[in-house]
Amino acid sequence: MTHPPGLRLARVLTRRGVVQDTAWHRALLAVDRRAFIPPTVWVPDPEHPGWDRPITRDDPDYRRWADDDYALVTQVDDGRPAGADGRGLLPTSSISQPSLVVAMLQALDVRDGMRVLEIGTGTGYNAALLCARLGDANVVSVEIDPAVAAGAAKNLAAAGFAPRLVVGDGAREVGGPFDRVIATVAARRIPPAWITQTAPGGVIVTPWGPGTTSAALLRLTAAGDGGAGGRLIGDAAFMWLRDQRRAPSRWPEHVDAGDPAAIAGPVAVNPRVVTDRDPGWGVVLGHLVPDLAVGPEEAPEDDPASAGEATVYLFDRAGSWALAEYVPSGGPFEALRCGPRDLWGEVAAARAVWEEAGRPGRDRLGLTVTSSGEHRLWVDAPDRVLSPRT
């Protein structure tokens, strides 16, 4: 008797309690993930921090990762590796972690006969699962990279699936209405087309991240008036929409402590709040202090006189920057700022808003996107909007 093509991975995910919907269990059994993984993938290179090194199918780890709960980078630097020996600097396409794939598909809450739009075809694996669950005719998938799209089309055809594939910008309309929209790329701002293509009452599941932290999983319901709203429901580390991603940069490229226009003055807020790992705070900070980037630099370990100290740098890539000198003895903390924005002032105001709301965790947060495109972050209920202080 022939085993189902996706049996190995389905067993891993069901044993771990990831799969709670029998229909998606059947879809997992019907699709072999290995058939959607290209001959070369990229993993972090310990000998070259910040770079990813290529791994091919003859590596034992490649075969192990294919049938386990691992995300794998399948393209770097938009298909043109920037480093020697095929090393990549910026991951630009991947096959997602299977447990996250299942979590997102289950969050869609699909029923037989529904039409689904997928943003970000990637290798085609997620589209294949949608086809196995809903049928080819009910699945449309959009991929912006022609080479990635061609690979997905080949993979899907070889596996026996034929969704409608579109090569283009997933942030633009491709038709509709759709009962469900699922994005396998993260958005800092929800594209209006995702909402307007969704039928009233339809569901949009996407990674969303407003700022400094990685994206969280967001489930929106279309209101029918061009707006949508819903809650954050979990982790979702994904690559960004290409027109919303930011090039890698570090604080020395943006901060000039010797600039004569820099303004010196103490700040009361602890500079280390910007590195607070509370997921709820990360979302609030990113939303209330848009475009913020953070670069803490710890004092040298071999200098006992500065033990525990750090310089914390902020910048927005648009001409505003700030730094503050953290010392364990407490504040006020010495600081500099330059540019049109008072970034430490914005951080302090955001921290006050979060604390006054009861330090909500990410599970208490939600988002409303209005018909005009405004993004309103709220805690517990849509009428409790977290607004920046003026």
C-alpha cells in the first residue's frame, strides 16, 4: 500500500498538537512538502555573522529539515546572492515553518466552495494545500518575483495542482470578490486591495508588524465598506512586502554625534525600554513611533568602570536620530537628538500610553483599518484606541 505523500510531516504536526482541523489534516497528507523545496536553501552562516550560506540536497540536514517543522530560505538577495560562494545577505523568499502554515490556514476558517486569494506564492506549497482543501478552481495565488513564480508553477504542476497563478504585485487587485485572503508576506500597512477584494464578512489572515519588532499574525474581518478589523492572534515571522521592506542598515549610517545641530539634554525614560521584549509593548512602540530603528551598543566587558552601561541609538532613516547613555545607577540619562523628530520624547509618550492601558500583552491588541486607510491600534475592544500623545 502506498503511503500518502505528506505522511511524514503530517505525523510530526499532529503529534505536536498543531493540527486541529481534520480537513487540513487531509490536505497535509495529500501534499509532499519535499517536492516544493528547491535544490538549494540558505541557513545562517556561523563563520560569517549576518550572512546565510547555501545548503544543497546532498547535505544530511537538508533531508532532515524537509520533513520537520523548519522554515527554509529559498532565495536570497532577490535571486542574486550578494556574497562570495553563494552566501546571501537578505532572505527574499522562503518555504514557511509548517506549524505556522497550519496555524494560518486554520485561522482562515474556510468552508467548502470558498474562493481564496493567496498573496505570495513562494515555492507553491501553501497554494497546493489550499488546492487540496478547496479545489484548484477556488484558489488564486499572486507572486511578484517572476523566477519564484515560475518555480512554483513547475512544482504545482508536477504535484498535480492547477490554481490560477498571477505574476504581479500582491498589494494590487487581481479580481474578486474572495471569501478569504491569506498573505505569506508581512505588511507594515495593510494594502487597501486586500480589503476591497474581500467579500463583506470575509476573513483576511496576514502577518502584520508596524515597526521595530517582527510581525504578528493578524486576523481581520472585512466590514463591507472598505474597512476591516480584528485581533492579533500569534507569532508570524515573515519577510516583508517588497514595497514595504527596508534595506539593512545600522546606526553608524544615520547617527552623527558630532553634528553641530544635535541638541543635548537629559531624558527621564530608561533607554532600555526600546529593547523590552514584551510582545505587546513591541507592537505599541512600533505603531506609536513609526519607522523607528534601534541600535543598542553595550559597554566593553573588559572595562569594569562601565559595567552594565550602554549607548542606545534610535533613528528613522529620514534624518532624525537620537542616542542616550544608559547607566545602571538610574536617570535622568544623558542624551542627544537631531532632526525634526524628538524620538526619545515619542518613545516616552508611547511607554506612558502602554502603561496607562495596563501594559497589555499582544493577545489583548487589535487593529481597525478604516476605509480611508487609517490604522487604529486598540486594546480589548475597537473603541479603546491607543493614540499617540500630542
